[in-house]
Amino acid sequence: MNANRRSFLFTAGGALAGGGALAAHPAPPADQVVLGVIGSGSRGTFVMTVFQKDPSLRVGAICDVYEPNLEKAVSTASQVPGTKPRIYRNYRDLLADKDVQAVLIATPEHWHAQMVLDALAAGKDIYVEKPLCHTPEEGVKLVQAEKLSKSIVQVGMQRRSYDLFKEGSQIVAARKLGTVRMVRSWWLNNYLGGGVATRLDGPLDWEQWQGPAPRHPLDANRFRQWRLYSDYSGGILADQGAHVFDGIHMLMGAGYPVAVNASAGRPHKQSVDQPESVVAIAEYPEDFIAVFSINYAAMQYKFRNDQLNQLDGDLARMDIGREELKVFPKGAEDEPSLTRKSQRGFGYATELHVGNFLECIRTRKEPAAPMRVAFQAALVVQMANLALKQGRRQRWNASLGRVEA
């Protein structure tokens, strides 16, 4: 690290000043929450700024193993007057910070489970990005840990707090669609452009970043595009499918699947091992199936049009996307009988979800997306990936808490 970078981190973060810099702040409000950020890439820094919209929230610490991300997050957080976060380069040191009450975990997927377990052991409240975990075994362990903990845990599955999906759930529960035996969902985008990343913009602690994953030589592409490698992620299927299947579970009032199968094309992006075009089919004890197709080799759509869920009832069909839902009745499906649009748009869902988490920290009520709910969605995509790997349908043994082929 060069001298300029060290100087920046010292002055912007007050890392070496210990509690002195914080002690100089005005007296905090009684309901203040001090947040520590673990993983300050683009998503982590964005969600951090959403947290900062709460006037009683203070970012007290930031941790990252990649210096450019750490610097940018510290600079961004410090734009809020009175904010001088401590700087950490090992998340366990941040968890040992007694000033930090809650943590935002926005690291790559392969780190989520261990960091959540460590944060629970440290007595922190936790907001963790999805997917909750990397394997079914991790999910079972996390759900068990949640039962023994007094911490508030919110997983970043913001549809659970979103007005549009709440209304959609009410429509299904009121049986306005009749009986729904199938849900069809899709997500379309394209990430095939661009080449292989070959450089980093600053120092990276590669050993720490790999963490529990298999070891490889330093590879800029693995760092830049970790979602496309099975060592660190369940691929685009898990990354986006966790959102979609959680939305389906919410709309249908469903829980764990009975069985999951999947088919996929081969990867077309250089050097990676995760496919961009996948179809996953989940079966549920509530007597319906959900079919999710994701294609990140398609044309790029406008944000509001890139995903859709269609609930096929015997009385009506409901289409619900990012920002609008429509109900098409039997015999008159050319015109919707009901149309609803979100008042603030899909981007507001994250604000609602963060707000729900902070409210639950203060009231100690259960949040909208606790771990057991998030694991149900993560499990579906994990089983789909296992089906792809093993070439056969996977079953969930609920009584034993394990996947069986």
C-alpha cells in the first residue's frame, strides 16, 4: 500500500484514533443503531447508503479485504456529517467492536454462512444479502442457530417488504385466481459482453477473500466475476433465483419444496463454470409446481420489463413483475380486470426492507425475511444446481433436513 492510500485511510476513517473520534460526536439519540459494514463492494456500499437515510443510524465501522472498495465506502459513508467509521481488514475484528450493534454482510456468497454464524456468536443483529448460504448443509446449520439466538436477522430478499408483492399475496390468499397449480417465472438479461478481467485497481488480500473456498492462484477474473464460479456462488440461477423463488413462496404461502429438477445450457462466457441459461422446476407440498427460466444470454430489457411471474389459476391469471401486477379473468383474458402499480417503484423495496430491519432491531419483533424463510428459497436453487450436477431430480427430506437424490 502506498503512502497516499495509508494517509487517506487514516484521515477519512479515523481508524487509528480508536474511540476518541467517536467520543467527539454529539450525544446520540436513544434509539441510535451503530452499523458495521462487512463487504463494501457496489451492493454493500449502496445498501449502506440506504441505511444512512435513517437519521438515527450511524455507520461506525467498515471492513473489506480489497483496498479500493474500502476506500470508496469510507469516503461515501463520511459524506454524512459526523460519520467517521473505524476501518477493519478482518471481519472478526469488526465483530469484536463493542460499539457496533448491527452488521450488514454483503460479501460474496461463499462467505455468508460463516460470517452470519460468527456475527450471531458476537451478539450482533444482522442484515445479510442473499442467497443466505452456499449449500443446504450451511442452511440447516443457520436455521438451527437462529432458533438459539436472540439476534434479529434479516436476509436481503426485499420482495417480502414490497407493497406490490404484499398485495399480490392478498389476491392469491383471497382465492381471486381460484386454484393455482403452476407458477411460471422468467428473468432475462445479458452478461456475455466484455472480456476476462486481468487486473485489479489496488491491493487485495486474496487469501482472506478465498476464505472457506478451494484455493487458486490470485485471479482477477475470479474476484471480479465471482458469481460465475461454483467455488463462490450458485451462479446466476442462485443469485437471481433466490429472489424469484422467495417471491413465489410469498405469493403462494409456500415453504420448503418437495423436489427440484433442472436443465441448463453450457457456459458461454470465457473462463467461468456456471451456465447463463437455466430452467429450474420445483414441486411443493401445497400442490403446485413453480417453473423458473433464467437467460442471461438474451437481449437486455428495460428494468421494469426484465422479469415476470405468472400465476396460472383456474379462475384467473395474475402477472406480477417488478413494478406492476395485472389480473386476467377466465373468459376475458385480453383485458386485465385489475391493475396495480407500486407507488414508489421496485427500487423503494430495499428502503422498505432496511426500514423493517431497523424497526425490528428497536422492537425486537421478527423481521420480514428471517433466516428460515430465506433458506427455503436458497434451498430450491441449491437443489437445482445439484440436479444439474448429478443429472437427476433431487428430493428434500424435511424430517431429516437433507437433500436426497
